[in-house]
Amino acid sequence: MCSSKIRASLKRLKLHVLLGRNYSSLPGLIGNDIKSLHSIINPPIAKIRNIGIMAHIDAGKTTTTERILYYSGYTRSLGDVDDGDTVTDFMAQERERGITIQSAAVTFDWKGYRINLIDTPGHVDFTLEVERCLRVLDGAVAVFDASAGVEAQTLTVWRQADKHKVPRICFLNKMDKIGASFNYAVESIREKLKAKPLLLQLPVGEGRAFKGVVDVVRTEKLLWNPNSDDGKDFERKPLLEMSDPKLLKEATEARNALIEQVADLDDEFADLVLGEFSENFDLLPAEKLQTAIHRVTLAQTAVPVLCGSALKNKGVQPLLDAITMYLPSPEERNYEFLQWYKGDLCALAFKVLHDKQRGPLVFMRIYSGMLKPQTAIHNINGNCTERVSRLLLPFADQHIEIPLLTAGNIALTVGLKHTATGDTIVSSRSSALAASRRAKREGEKKQKENSEAERLLLAGVEIPEPVFFCTIEPPSMAKQPDLDHALKCLQREDPSLKVKLDPDSGQTVLCGMGELHIEIIHDRIKREYGLETYLGPLQVAYREAILNSIRATDTLDRTLGDKRHLVTVELEAKPVETSSLLPVIEYAASVAGDLSQASREAFENGVHSACLQGPLLGSPVQDVAVTLHSLVIHPGTSTTMISACVSRCLQKALKKADKQILEPLMNLEVTVSREYLSPVLADLAQRRGNIQEIQSRQDNKVVIGYVPLAEIMGYSTVLRTLTSGSATFALELSNYQAMNPQDQSMLLSQRHGLS
Ligand SMILES: Nc1nc2c(ncn2[C@@H]2O[C@H](COP(=O)(O)OP(=O)(O)OP(=O)(O)O)[C@@H](O)[C@H]2O)c(=O)[nH]1
């Protein structure tokens, strides 16, 4: 591109401050050293890294991200989560609570690489956010608290990353903390995550004595200047026999072990090592080892491990180097569906944010083709065509307007009114059809029966069923439409939030993933939509199940206007083990052949609506199969009447059956110092807790077990009181389990106002 064109295009680059945080400029983007506009906006794909940071709550993801942004030159001062002024935690609640709720995408450069980094939340209430982001990443950094090793939430996100086959590197953070142990943390990665750690670094000192790291690959030491207050000043020196005999010995042993480990996992490297360097590993060039580590990381047969202290500004620059060196570029990931698009646009909308001025902002990962502003795109899920009005590069709460973006990048679009989280975006309907034809030709055998659109959808994120609910009321009836609007916007952003109407009271009901989730939604409605709402008491989402088979018959005979609707249905409900809220629907041989498609659909709708409200508590019914034995329809009867009759008949059957209530059972992990173990265990016993194991973790005890969700509401306050604030806990839904008869009758009496 000629320089005048570059200048002209640069003028078009505008800086937009969308949510009120100010930065004077973006060094590297509008600086003097710009070589080519194209490489700034659309760097070569081999130089792009789409990376997530994931971990247990409080492991230091946000602090690490802040350091990364600072060292890469995009912020001028170091943010601090404890002071509430970090870039990625830009929502007001995050600043106040010091936790990350919404993932923010941040784009920056490091040594010629473009890094798109997504900061993901650590709290279990927001695991959907993590999963949604993992879906669009090519690699991830798992951050650990080096004094705690693998914690409960790390396991969850690690499993999620396994599911999406995301290559990872591990960063053992908090090496400065008293109790930090490199060996302990590495062991826990090996044992709990069943991963093979590749030790690319060793710490120089631990706890208060932590000074820097040894680069095992290059046998060099990196020491941070203790007088530097931002950690920019550090020196890298080769380890020498004269000055560092002990460290050199340790590093050499670690390097030899690393070489053997990598050779075991990578044949190409094994050939090289055995051929040229079998006599002396010291002669093996670092670059050859790094290339092999990159391959092994990509193959996910092992994980590189680095260490440092984000808070004390040590070890973050080598982490950035490792991200560019070992994690894959978009083209190294093998996305099967790309072949169908042949270079046409294919993107995934992975997050929607609502901006008051600009409306919905949609984050997209572009897999193939390019995205331009002022163009139409086709949404396969919504089967609609929409217009992208503007295209932005996301920089935390700032966004830079750009003229186009190519494959491998993460973009932020303005103007899409219907696109929701998880939608697949292509350039046009005809492009979707062409891709569908190719997919069909290339033998997508198992999906042959699916519709055209389904074949092309990028695998979405499974949305877990909410476990908590409560009513929400606007300050006055006149404000109900405003509340409905706010909830609609929030749902598009956050598919794990469900909103429904209570059919009896007519109240709006919020269903969420946890106490914090609902609290945050309540807060956001107030702050972002200016509505003071009232929440009813938080309730557990129970389910119901039947214990025996029951047959029922029902007839509906109604005349509406001059039309008679008459239908008689006979069906059977029986228990099955699916652990699912979706009823299994079957047709007896006697009716299967005679039913029209419309009657089948009407029957299924009736079954689904009856299963939404069980007879005991009005909770959804799980594990049920429904068989249609007979359906007699008078000519002219509407499908709505058929559904109504089926629903009434099934409810009759459910009422007659023996029934039980199922309650959500949570996996619980409490980390507590020894002195407080007894009161914690005694308290859990009173909460119907079932303790499976008590492990030792450094000076702490880790209590692992199950506890019913109903018993653990408000547990953070109780635990704080019991342990003087020294314990932490993590909760995760395990499954729904049958309540014992005593607990069930107590719950029923409470609900029906008998006690
Ligand atoms: N000692 C020590 N403390 C750290 C380090 N990194 C972070 N912290 C502290 O740990 C706490 C949590 O840090 P965050 O960066 O908010 O952790 P996070 O993982 O982003 O937390 P969530 O967003 O809530 O999941 C804060 O009090 C930090 O100051 C570190 O390297 N050493």
C-alpha cells in the first residue's frame, strides 16, 4: 500500500470511547513506526493469537491481564483489582466487587504478533461466559495460585477447554505469596488435571524470596530489578558455572528432562535428538526445542508450565513470549467446517453487549472470509439478513473503527439488531446454501437428515438449566414494559438468564445460575436501565419425577363461534432415566401410521407444556416418557385444542402417579485452615452435607463433598463467620437427586403454608 493511501486510511481510523474510560492514544497503532496499515488492522494470520485466560476465582487473571496490557504498551499505568481500576473489569459492579463478570476482549500487539485476549470470569455462576469464550479461542493460559495448585473451578474450566480442544499453557502465579510452592503446584497439575507438565521455567526463590525465573530452554536466568516499581526492568543472563553453579546444575537437569519428555511425545524431535544431539543435549539449539514444544502443545499431549507473580510484576513478559511461541495461530487449528465456505465469510457471534447509544454490540470471531462495515450479513440461526453498520476493534472499553477485518480476528460489530450469542454468521443466504451443498457432497453422513441450516451451524454452547429463581417486580405497573425491555436485552447478552411468567400470579420470574448471578442482574437493571426493581425471596429450582406408569384418557369438547372442537386422547406416562427435562415421546403401533404431521406436532406441544409444571410444586418434570395410544379428532378441530386436551390429559396422569421431588445437589469444595476444620464439618453435617474426602493442601484442609443447594444459600456469609474470613469455597451443580421422604414432606408443608 502506498504511503498516501496509508495516511488517508489512517485518518479514517477513529477512536471511540464508548463507555467513558479515556486513553490518550494507542501506541503501536497510531504511533510513528507504522509499517503497513494492513498489518495493523489485519496482520498475517500466522501472527495472530486468539487467547483466553482462565482459572479459579482469585487466581490472578485480571491482575495478569493488566500486566500484559501494560507491558505491551497499551496502558500507561498499572491497574490494580484491589483499587478497582483495571481495564478489563470495566463494568461498575466488577470494579466494586473486584471480580470479573463479563469477558472483555482486548486486542494488542507483542513483538510483531497480534494478540486478541479474552479475560474470562472465574466465579462458577459465570461458567457459561467461560465456555462461550473458549469456543472462539485458539489457545488459553491457565492461571493458578501457586500456593493452592489446582482448585475446583480450575478443574471445571480445564474440562471445558478439553471439550473444545483448546491448547493451553499454565502460569503459576503468586510465586511471591507465603506458602507458594512450584513443586506442589506442578504435582497437582499432574495429579488432578492428568496433564503432563513441561517445565519451561524454574523459580528463583519462592514466597518472599521470589526474585525471578530460570529459562530452562535457554539455560538463562531472568531477574527483576527490585527497585523497579513496574517490573519493566529485568535482566536476562546466561547461567554460568562460575557465578551460578547450583542454578546451572538444576537448569541443566531440568533441560535434559524436558528434552527427553518432548522427544517421547514428538517423533520428529526424537529423530533430531537421537541423530545429531544424542551425545550432548547442551548443543541442541533452543529454537529446535521451542518448535517441538509448540507442536506438542498444539497436539495437547503436554502443557508448558511457567511461573511468576503478576502482582509483583515478575514473569509476565516471558509469559507473553510463550503465548506467541507455543500457542497456535488460527490457521493451525483444524476447523473442519472451513472447507465448506471456500474463503467466504463465516463467523460466530460469541457475545452481545448493549450500549445505550449504539444499541447491541456483537463480538464476532471470524473463521473465514472478511467482514466489512456497511454490508449485509446472513444469520443462519435466525434465518435473517442484517446490516453491519460499523466495524470496531475491541480494546476493553474503547473501540477503534476499522474498514475491514479478515479471518482469524475478533471484531465488534454495530448495527445487528437480531443476532444473539451463539449465532453463525455468513455473507448471504446463497453463500450458506452453497456451503450446505458442499457439506452434503463431502459426506456429512450422520447429519444427513438434519435441515440445511442445522448442518452449517457452528457448535453452540450448551446452556445449563438455571438452579435458582425469584420473582422480580417493577416499581409500578407503568414500568413493566421498561422491565421487559431490560430483561430482553440482558437475555440476548446472557443466555444463562431465563425469564418466564408465573402462570398463577402473573409475576415475572428470573431464573439464574446462582445467587451472585441474580444479584448482578438486579444491579444491572438498576444501573444500566435506571429501574429500581424488587426481588422476591430466592428459591431453588426443584424438579419432579414420577415413579410408576399411569394411563389416562381425556376428552375436550368446546364450541367456539359456530365451530365445534372435539378431541379424545388416551396416553400413558412412565418413568425413564434420561436426567433430562425433555420428555421422551413415543407412539403406539396402532396410531403411528394414521397421524398427520400437524397432529403429531400438536400432541408433542401438549406433552411439552404439561411437563413444564409438575403436580407437586409446579416444577418441571424430569425423566418421563409419554406414549400416545389413541387420538380421535373431530373434523375441524384446531391443533391448539388438540394440544390443550393432550396437556390436560397428561397432567391428569401425572397427578395420579406416585411422585417425588428432585433437588439440585452441588459439588462443594471448602478450603480451610486446620484450626477451623471441625466447625466447618459440623456445620456441613447440619446442612445435609455428604463429605467424600478431606485432602491436605499445604497448611490447609480441603473438604470435598456434596450438599443440597437449598441448604447452602447464603453460605459465604456463614463460612466467613465460622472461619474469621479465612476459608474459601466453590460450588458447582452435580446433578438432581431424589429428596428423602421426610425432607420432601417438610418442603411440601412449607410450600403449602402448613408449617
Ligand atoms: N500475592 C499475590 N497476590 C496476587 C497476585 N496476583 C493477584 N493477586 C491478588 O489476588 C486477588 C485476586 O486477583 P484478580 O486478578 O482479581 O484475580 P481473578 O482471577 O481475576 O479474579 P476473578 O476475576 O474474580 O475470577 C487480588 O487481591 C490480587 O491483588 C500475585 O501474583 N501475588
